[in-house]
Amino acid sequence: MSLFGKAVASALPAMPRRLVHSVAKRYIAGETVESALDCVERLNEQGAAATVDVLGENIETLDQAQATHDEYATLLASLDERGLDGNVSIKLTALGLHQSVEACEGHVRSLCTIAAERDNFIRIDMEDSSITQATLDLYDRLRAEHENLGPVLQAYLRRTNADARKLAEHQASVRLCKGIYIEPRAIAWRDRTAVQKNFVRVLRTLLEGGCYVGIATHDELLVYEALALVEDLELAPEDYEFQMLLGVDEEMRKILIDGGHRMRVYVPYGASWYDYSLRRLKENPEIATHVAKATLKR
Ligand code: FDA
């Protein structure tokens, strides 16, 4: 990110919410479940599936965790009733992991049951490294009962290829991404090329092990490497999918769909859109610059 981009990104929290919203709205479906469903419908018409995320990571009480669970239950029912091609992505901290592991596990179990009744799937997003092991452990306990559940691995973590090998033992469904949190160098690669190389290495481990992989990246080099790998391994289009965030590189999305590859778009919605939008904006200097220009024009 350029110095200017970095400066703008760090100033974003001080900017008016309305202004952030005007630039950030491309990354979020809206505040309501209906807005998310409409967005999924549009994506389906463009040949993409979706995975829907209810925004709201920082919960403090088990009542809030219950409310998140209930929102996901409504979402799963609505996706089914409208005949849409979309699953859901959950965050364990939004389902009470910090308050009670038992309660959180109960919510995930319940969502898996609801999803199974509707032939649907639950993806557990991976959060920061303080809960990597707890997340994989919870997944491991539930996978014996529920096949329609899968974790996310982050290529920046040094442990990840070992985790991939374990998941490949039972051909798990895994999303692979670079990782979005700021982690200590002792446990995570910082160098961009090292992260890219580890992404490819882990992807190979997963695909050779027979895992269904959600290849979640907008990095053109990684898209190239992934395409080369699926060709070398002679995989069929139903053995993997690409995944991208709503609002990011729609041109690449279309190229992959037109090339006959499965595509799934991550669709976040909810009242907590502001924190999510700030995270997205901080990652992209180009967009941060648009915010700066809009601010200067006011
Ligand atoms: P890179 O960061 O190099 O991006 C390549 C290009 O894409 C950039 O140059 C930029 O133009 C564009 N771009 C990328 N991200 C952008 C953004 N947010 N806004 C605007 N433009 C952007 N992480 C995590 O820790 N846990 C998780 O569970 C998930 N889940 C997840 C699901 C899906 C579907 C995706 C695509 C990503 C995630 N991530 C995630 C985030 C992931 O770890 C990573 O931070 C981002 O995808 C950015 O990395 P890229 O591989 O896209 O490369």
C-alpha cells in the first residue's frame, strides 16, 4: 500500500459514517436479510453461488450469540424457500465461543442440523490465531455427526500445511485463504511471496488429499497457480471452487465463471456493516483514495 493509501486508511475511522457507507456499499449486501437474499439472487443470475455472512463479530453476551444463531436459522430457511444457491459462513466468536465453548458448539450443531434438513452447508470462517486450535477442535468434534461443515485455513500461518494434512485424512471441505489478521511473525509468514508459496503448497496438499477446496483469493498469481494445479491433477470442475469477496475484482470473477469454474461470492450483511467496511477499505489503497477525494470535495 502506498504511503498516501496508508495515511488515508488510518484516517478512515475519523470519517463520517455516511461517507464511509457511500464508498463501502459495494462490499456489503445491506442491513437486512432481504437485501442479502436479493444480492444472492443477482449473483446466481450471473452464474455464481454465494456464502452469506451475518456481520457482528464482537458479541458480549450469550443472548447475543443466541440472536446470531436465530438470524442464521432464518437465513438458511429463506435461502431454501427462495430456491437460492447459497450456503452460510459463521464466526465462532459471534456464536459465543469466548463466553461458553459448550454453548457455541450447541449453536453450530443446531445450525448444521437445520442446514442438513435443507441440503445446505456451514462454513466456519477462521478468525485470529488465538482461536485457531479451538476452531479446528470444535470442527473436529462436530464432523463425526455432521458432514455439511467445513473450516477455513490461512496460508500465512506456519502451522497450516500440517493442519491441511490432518484435514486431508478425511477429505474435508476446506476454504483456503491468505489470512486477514495481523499475526506475530513467530507464527505467521509476513513476506508476500512466502505467503503465496505457502498458499500453493497447502492447496496442493488439500487437492492431492481429495479435499473439496474453496480457493479464496483475488491474487492473480494464485489464481494462475490454482488453475495450473487443477489442470495438472486432472480435477473436474466439481472438485473445487473459486471464492471471492463481494465487490472485489468482478472482472476476474466473470473470467473464471466463463472458463467453466465454480465461483462462490462471500456476501456479508447486517447492522454491523461499519466495522467490516473499515476492514475492507483499509486493505485497498485505491478505494481508500476514493474516500479521501470524496472527503476533500465536501
Ligand atoms: P491480495 O491481498 O494480494 O489481493 C489481490 C488484489 O485483490 C489486491 O491487489 C486488490 O486489488 C484486491 N483486493 C483484495 N482484497 C480486497 C479487498 N478486501 N477490498 C478490495 N480489493 C481487494 N481471511 C481470514 O482470515 N479468515 C477467513 O475466514 C477469510 N474468509 C475469506 C473468504 C473469501 C471468499 C475471501 C475471498 C477471503 C477471505 N479472507 C479470510 C480474506 C483473505 O484472507 C485475504 O485477506 C483477502 O482475500 C486478500 O487476499 P488475496 O488473496 O485476495 O490477495
